[in-house]
Amino acid sequence: QQQVKQSPQSLIVQKGGIPIINCAYENTAFDYFPWYQQFPGKGPALLIAIRPDVSEKKEGRFTISFNKSAKQFSLHIMDSQPGDSATYFCAASIQGGSEKLVFGKGTKLTVNP
Amino acid sequence: NAGVTQTPKFQVLKTGQSMTLQCAQDMNHEYMSWYRQDPGMGLRLIHYSVGAGITDQGEVPNGYNVSRSTTEDFPLRLLSAAPSQTSVYFCASRTSAYNEQFFGPGTRLTVL
């Protein structure tokens, strides 16, 4: 049973576009929702995270939107750049237990110049 | 700080061989975890530890053993490697004060 469903599997946008990656979760006990960015040959790195008591969080060009009633959250990348080309993973865990993250399957983003 | 380090970077094993993947962190983090990453599958938790001497199973623990004798080290042991264990393995750690997990660079393992 996949607890965190991520879509799309891959995404291609032009420089300056706004890619959107969506995730849905099933376990209502989840209360910590991070997004990780991974470049080829590297380990994932935390990009931005949100808790369910807020509906939106922005850090630079990256924004998480959160819909608790729908059990969905999404990542928006404003003014995307070729350097943003990477694989993005959403994840979820129970607060205080984020060493036990449940990951989505990932989205490979390509930003063309 | 070196952060989270993993050795080796690459390893090829034959079916039935055993080996240990090493993970170390120099950030004095209490919590450490092992994940495996397979194409199209995301990362899946194998084992985790909340402190020295304390370990527990994650989503896919079969075929793997762990121990945590020190805060710094969290080795992952494959007792009898199988082709299904071909994967990229990531170690991660975090402090109890924050949720952010720091990942190592990974070990790419191929089992023939």
C-alpha cells in the first residue's frame, strides 16, 4: 500500500515556467511534509517542509501548498531555471518521527533553457 | 563537519556473499536511518535508530541487519546478498531538535 502518491512521474518545462508537482497521502496521522531535491549521483537534500497547520509556505522560488481536507500537497517552482533540473520527492511522517519518512516515487524535472 | 559519510561508493557482490555498508556522521545526531532507492520506487526505509543501542525495523527490513554501538556509526549488514538487493543505499541522520534529515552520498550496490 503506497501511503504517499506523487505525480507526475516526469515533467519538462521551459525556463521561466512554473512546474507543479502533486502528492496525496492516506495516513491522517502524518503531520510533517517535506520535499527533497536530488541531483544525479547525490543524496536527497531537504528543499522545503510544511506542517498541516498552514496552507502555504514559501522559501525563495519554492512554494508548498497544503490542503488538509483533501490530504494533498504540492510543490510549485516559480521562474524555474535549468539548474532546478533534478528529481523531486515528496515525503511524509509523524512529527518527531521524521527518521521514518515515507516517500513518494519521485518526479524527474527537466527545465529547458 | 563532514556531515554524513558512506563507504564504499560502489560495490559489486555475488549472490550469497556478505558485506557491510558503512555510515558515519559527525554532527552528534541521535537519529540515523537507512533507505534504499530503486528506479521508480522512491526511497524506502530499511532500519532506523533513535540512539546508541536502539534500533528498529522500517518498511523493507528483510535481508538486512543493523546495530548502533556508537552515536556516530550505523552500519548496514547484508548477510547473504541477493539480486533483489541491487539498489542505491542512503544513510541519513537528524538531531532530535529538528525534523530535517541529512542524507549521505549513497552506496551503489550490484548483486550478480
